[in-house]
Amino acid sequence: MKKFFKRFSEKLVEGALFLSSSVTTFVVLLIVIFLFKEGLGVINEKTVEEGFVIAVNKNNRVNTISTEQIKNIFDQNITNWESLGGENDSIILFRIDDISNYYSDEQLGDTLQNIPYCISQLIDSIPEIIAFIPEKYTSKEFKGRVINSDIVTVSDFIGGKEWFPTAQPSAQFGILPLILGTLWVSLGAILIALPLGLATAIYLSEIASPKMRNVIKPLVELLSGIPSVVYGFFGLIVIVPMIQNVFGLPVGETGLAGSIVLGIMALPTIITISEDALRTTPREMKEASLALGANRWQTVLKVTIPYSASGITAAAILGIGRAIGETMAVLMVTGNAAVIPGGLLEPVRTIPATIAAELGETAHGGLHYKALFALGCILFIMTMVINLIVEYISSKRKTKVQ
Amino acid sequence: MKGKKIKYMKEALAFNLFRLMSLVVIIILFSILLFITVKGISVISWDFLTSMPEEGMTKGGIFPAIIGTLILVTGSILFAFPIGVLSGIYINEYAKDGFFKRFVKLMTNNLAGIPSIVFGLFGMSLFVNTLDFGDSIIAGSLTLGILTLPVVIRTTEEALKSVNNSFRLGSYALGATKLQTIRKVVLPMATPNIITGLILSIGRVSGETAPILFTVAAYFLPKLPSGIFDQVMALPYHLYVISTSGTEIEKSRPMAYGTALVLIAIVLIANLLANALRRYYGKKVKMN
């Protein structure tokens, strides 16, 4: 009986342990579900604000107006119907607030009950008008014509060149500038961090005395634990003004500042991982090289580095992955302009920074909210791919070492 | 003879270049620490640590932020430590090499690689909105806990791996069951390493900002929370707020330096504590 209990409790414990070990899988699954559930909602949504429509005179020849065109019309970048395929007439903009320019308070009625009628008549009487009005005013007697609103397509989302989610009347959800911004900043960071980090790793594993190593290693470890917001703060106080002075820029918050801060943050990761990789080189190999008359530098160059190349690659890719996902430091120093970066000396905006900066202001379940979750999905996919590449490289490496 | 000379000149050149670059790295890293410490140390006082922020966060202290961070760290480790340690034990001691083990490890690595802002989105979607916790300590703690989970699992795994297999075999030979072996032999030997790893992970969690942005952190809340469904202030978010969007950024600079120093101090203390533990237990194990 006692033996049975013992066995039973062993199995019970094993079961509990098994359940715990599947928690991570479960969580990853949940993350995917929740992220994509909210994020995919942005596709095929109308870009015109909910409850509003765009209407024109019914004799207007223009049938469809794209989201981008709507924005350009209301920003007065497009001012003639001809460029949209209509008559050669200038466009007259009408927003609901403009109604008092056309009608007196008396005409609108005491309780504004005549507004729908007035708008309908106005649109009927001005052939060049384009109106952004509430949907409820477009009832049966409405004499204008409602333009079917564009929807957010996948290619609009990924290939669109403008990110302006709060634009009225038509929000812009092109994430191309954000993707490019993220890649620019991350590549800049790795270009700074990789040479310095690799040099330090080689110094630590091949050149430094054990005493020196024992001093530097803990410092590097300590710095990998410092919160990103502190690095961001340092960047904001020291690096941003420095860049502003050195390059004589109006603002120092640029892609370069982001790259430098991220580069500094990536240093500890790159140093640690590449040093580990360098140290796995078997002693016999190095000794054989030295015995053949090669000096230490030749040994490092011809034996140690080629042997640990895959580990160093993994370090570099992992560094890029970290840089892509880094939020706070980048948010604080890059200036956050959502335009396609023309160079590292201009403000840029990355995907994580966009999410962090904008999510707080969005309405739950709204189009903007969903668009930010879609950004999260893109970020998730990017980092997942990077992880899998690292995983692949290191699994190959393991078989090689064995 | 000449070739030999060139060979050694090249070596000297390369090695000195590496020394120089390492020096640059060390100077950069060290100057960050030094800068924050020098600027922040004059701000730190008993008052700064124990009083409420005042006058639009330009005066007073950071007491609620410290308490908030403490609560969040505690909440997240209550979730992550038990599950993480148990999970690590299963992966290293029970799971057989094969598809399941590889899959679980892959998932753990993937979870570790997800950017912290994505955890923030997830926490907001699941805990704040779907489960309707609102912006609350429980939502923030769970989000942070999930973020820490892979770190705890890996730490435990590494610690268990470092226990020599002959101890397990010796225990089996004495007739102990698997569970007894793990409880009486493996775990006691691995505990110091597990604990050091856990302490380091506490240092990490206390500085995370992105996951708490939308799940718990309050912009300005000069009182202590009364339950797990309240919002709290937190140190990293507080630093972000007063250095970028406070009412008077220049005036709140000293507060920002002080907060940054406190954050660094937490990481530093965690590191020192971990190192001390490692050394203490290292000696003890050797003596036995």
C-alpha cells in the first residue's frame, strides 16, 4: 500500500512538472492568438472614420477616390477634379463645421433639425464640392452621391508610404516608413556594435590576462542588466546634444542617435556571446597552429575566428534581433517622425516606438488600435524569423562541435 | 628574416588595435555608469527615497514608484518562479531527448526572443481587456511574469545540467526513486546556481518599461495602492515620463538623474548579491 502511494505521488509530481513545462508553449500560442486576432482586424476595414462618409455632387464623374487621394484632397495637395479623372474644376472642400458659412442659424433651425436638408441641398447646388459628413445625414432624400470608402488592403498596409493614423477624414496606415526606420536604426546599431564587440571579445578571450578578464567581464555583465530606459535617458542627455552640435542639426533626435544608443546596448550581448563562441575553440587546434610556427595573431585569424564563425554570426543576428525589438531607448532618442528616412541624420520612427507612443491614445477596438496590433504582429514575425535563424545556426554548430 | 619581422609587426598592430577598441568599449560603458552616478548621487537622500513626488514631479521623492516596482517584481516572481523552476526540472530531468523536448526548448527560446513591447500588447489584450482586469497590478505582474518565465526556465536548466550525472547514478544505486533523487541530491546541489540566476532576473524585471506601459503604470499617482486591481507608479516608467514628457523637463532633471541611479543601483545590488552567493556556496560545496 505504501509503495503504491509512493508511486502514485511520483506520477503526480511528474504530471505537475509536465504541465508547468507546457506553459511556455501555451503562452506563445496565446500571444499569437491575441496578437493576430486584434491585428488582422485592420485588414478590410474602412479607412474613413466610422459613422462618416465622403459625398460628392451626383453629376460628378469621379467614381472612386483612394484613401491617399482623400487625404491629399483635404490637405489641399490635390485641388482640381481633373487629376482624379473628373472635369477641370477646382475642388471645393466641405466639412460639417463649414455649414455656418453657407447657412444662417435660422435656416438651420432652432434645434439644428434642418441640417440634413441643408447639406443635401448644398451638395446638389455646388458641382465641385466634396463633403465629409456624418453617415446619418445621407438618408433617402439625399441628393448627393456617397463615394464608396476605400478599405485597408494588405498591400496598402505593408507598401503604403504614409503612416498618419489620426488623419481626418481618411486615416493613413502605410507601415513602410516604420519598417524601413526600424531596419535603418538596427543596421546602424550593428555596424557600430559588431566591430567593437568582436574586438573586445577577441581581446578578452585571446589577449587579456586572466586578471584583466576578471575585471572586465563582470562589468560587461552588469551593463547588460541595466534597463533600456536608463540607456535612453543617457542618450537623451548626452548623445542627442552631441550629435546636434557635431553635425550642426536643428534637432539631435535622429536615426543616428538611435543607432548609437542601440549599438551601446547591444555591446554586452555581442561581447558575451562571441567570447563564448571563441572560447569553444579546442585547445589542441590552437596549439597545433602555434606548433606549426604561426604566431598568436595568425592563430586567431586562421584558426580561432573561422572555427567560431557560426557563433559570431549568431551573436550578430541576435544583436540585430534585440535592436529591432528595443522600444524605450529608441523611443526617447530618434525623434519619431513617421517618414521614410532619407539618411541617418533625420528623425526616424521604429515599429516598437510607434506602438509605445500611440497605443495609449487609441480607443479600444478602434481602427488605430487594431493597426498597432498589426504592427505588433509584424514585429513578432520579424523577431521570430531571426530567432529561428539563430536556432538553426547554433544547432548546426552543436553537431559540428560534437 | 624580414618576413618574420613583418609577421610580428602585424601581430603587434592587430593586438594593439584590439586593445584600443576594447579600451574604447570599456570607456563608453564605464562613462555611462559614472555619468549617472555622479549626477544622481547628490539627489539621493532619505527624503528622496521616502517621500511623494510634488509640484508636477519636479520636487519631492519617488517613494510610490519604488513601492510600485517592488510590488510588480514580487507579483511577477510569484508567477514565474514556481512555474519556471518546475518547468526547468521537467525539461532537464524527465523529458527524454526527442521531439517534445526540442519543441518545448524551441518555444522557450522563442518566448525569450519576443520583444518586450509585444508582451505589452499581449498583456493589454488579454489581461486588461479580455479578462477585464483593467490597468492593474495583477495585469502588470502577470505580463512581467510571462516575460521572465523563459529566463527562469533556462537558469534552472543550466543549474541542473551542471550537476554531475554520477551523483544521480549514485543515488539510484542506493535505491532512491527518481523524485527522491531530485529532491535530496540534485536540487540541493543546483539551488545556489538557481538562486543566483533568479536574483539576476529580478534585476532585469525591475527595469522593464514597455510591458507595463499599457498594463499597470500610472503617470502620476501620489498614493500607495490598496489592492491588486489598483494602478501603481513604477521606477522605469517614472524615469521615462520625467525625462520626456513631464510638465517642466528641465526642472525635473535632478529627479530623473536620481531615478536613473536608483534603477542602476538595483541592478548593481542584484549582481553583487548573486556574485556573493555564488562565491559563498562555491566554497561550501567544495568543503563538503
